[in-house]
Amino acid sequence: MRQSNLYIVLYAAMLTIVCGGLLAFASESLKEKQQENIALEQKQNILSTVMTLGENDNAAELYNKRVKAFVVDFKGNVVEGKKTTDIVVEAEYKKPAQERLLPVYEFRSEADPNKIEYVVLPIHGFGLWDKIWGYVSLQSDFNTIQGTVFQHKGETPGLGARISSADIQDRYKGKKVFEGEALASVEMMKGEGNDYSSEQHKVDGMSGATLTAKGVNNMLKDYLACYENYIKKTKQP
């Protein structure tokens, strides 16, 4: 019986070591491909705030052709020697706003590469249960929202998790982030089913998800304030 138990223990240990080694090998082998997929998904998210991608569109090629990516500081100055791929927005979010490094993605005209058609800005915050993040794009006036992408880690299904749906994100299209020269942002209101089409800085809310909506509001206002100096330096008079 003792030999039998010892055999089982040794067999289980060997099986664990072999399987663990195979999993580690597979993970390391696929690491580069995983990073490529993450980078491609990011490019798709950035582009989706300014246009509708078709099945045949090559997101990586379009991004490389039309997007100028760089990093700015809170004062709106370009940070030399830093690439957007060096910046982890979640890590920057934990810093005081004035110390954050901020990725910028300018979508340029195909006919005139010096002309900015849209600018896409990453945003990050906290919802009801966990982190929320995404992108907001502004038209060439640096005031009108062209599109948004919101994502979440653990908001309630059917309630706060709806921020990742097109229905919620489309409500922000055409809204304004400035009132004159003052930053006003866009606020998701409490309750749902109300008409805010005539309101430049308000969108309809989500039933049963007031705290998630507050998280989105804080996220937008916080990051638009971080990018305010860049916006004012870049927009045409």
C-alpha cells in the first residue's frame, strides 16, 4: 500500500512538472503573438472612434498610414524620447494629474498629412466595481465629440456593463466638451428615457447604473482636463 501511495504521489508530481513546463513553453512561445493581437486591438479601438471599420479594412495599415502618435505632458508639451507604446495609461492614472504622461493619436487627412481630422485621447477611471477605460475622439474643432469607446473590467451585466455597448457610446456623438473657452465635459444624467438632444453637455443615463455613470463622468472630466492644455495649444483659432 505504501509503494502504491508513493507511486501515485510521484506520478502526480511528474505530471504537474511536465504539464507546467509545457504550459510555460506555450505561453512564452505565444507571447509575441499575444502582444501583436493586443496592439492590433488597440489600433482598432482608436480607429473605431472616428470611423466604421469594415470586414475588409486592414486596421494596422490604416493606422500606420493615417495616425500620428506621440506623448504629451500635462502642460501640453510633446515629451521627447517617449512613445505611446511606452505608456501604460492605467499606471499613469494612479499619478497626480499634473505628473501624468498622456498618449495622443492624431488622425491625419489622407490628402494632407499636416491636417488633423480627428484627435483620439485615451481615458481611464473607476466605475462601480472596478476600472473602466476607453477612448474619446474629437473633431478638428477640438470640441465636438466624434466617437467614444468605453470598456470595463467588472461592471454589472445588463446595467453598468452597458457602457461598452454602441447604444450608450453613440449618445456622445456630436456633444461638446467646451463651453466657450471653459472645459465643460459631457455628463451622463441619472435615469433613462429622457431627451437631451438639444443639450450640448448632457447625455441620457442608464437605468440602475447611477454609480457607473458617475464613474464615466469623472473619467471624462478628469482626462479632458489633463489634455486641455494640449487641446488649446493645438486647435486652430
